[in-house]
Amino acid sequence: MDEALSPEEVAIIIRARQLLKDKGLAADIDVTGVCKAAGISRKTGYQWVEKHLAVQKDQHKKLETKLSELQSENDKLKKENDWLGFQNRARKLAWEIHRVDELLAEKKSTAGRGKEKKR
């Protein structure tokens, strides 16, 4: 064997072996034998293979499109998150520069002094 099998090919071969065993077919059965067991011609068998591969390719394209859309949305959300983080840091810095905490504390401590309770 010149090339190593891809993970997808290994999974397909293992699944095929499991199907052969489950259906009671010999492990070394050829294409003609498989088609005969299915009650179809070799030509029909190969047509089914092509149809199945076309469906898989279509599903693969759809998944790639969806993945691309999700990656794009993720990038957009990351940028938005970075921008919001920047704004938040800027607001905190402005809060510190203008000593808003001190002003609020002072306002809170003086707010109760001027008002007397009426009875």
C-alpha cells in the first residue's frame, strides 16, 4: 500500500466490515457479490455509490457554508466585544479622572443633613 488511509477512509472500511458481518456476507465479498445480495445490477450499484457521494458532497458544502457563516459571525462578535471592552475601560478611566466616587460619597453624606423629619 503506497498511501496511508485517511481517518474518514478507516471509518468507512470499519463500518463496511460491520455491515458485512451484520448482513451475513463474507468479509472478502466483491462488488458483484454485494450487488447480487442487494438484488441489483453492478451498474445500479455504482450508480448508487455516485448518488450517495453526490449527496455527501452536497451536505459537506452546506456544512462548510454554515461553518463559514458562523466564523464570520464569531469574528464580528469578537470585534464588537473588543469595542465594548474598550468603551468600558474608557468609562472607568473617566470615572476615576473626574473622581465620581468621591463626589457621590460626598453627595450621599450631605444629602441627609438638610432634611429634618417633620412630626
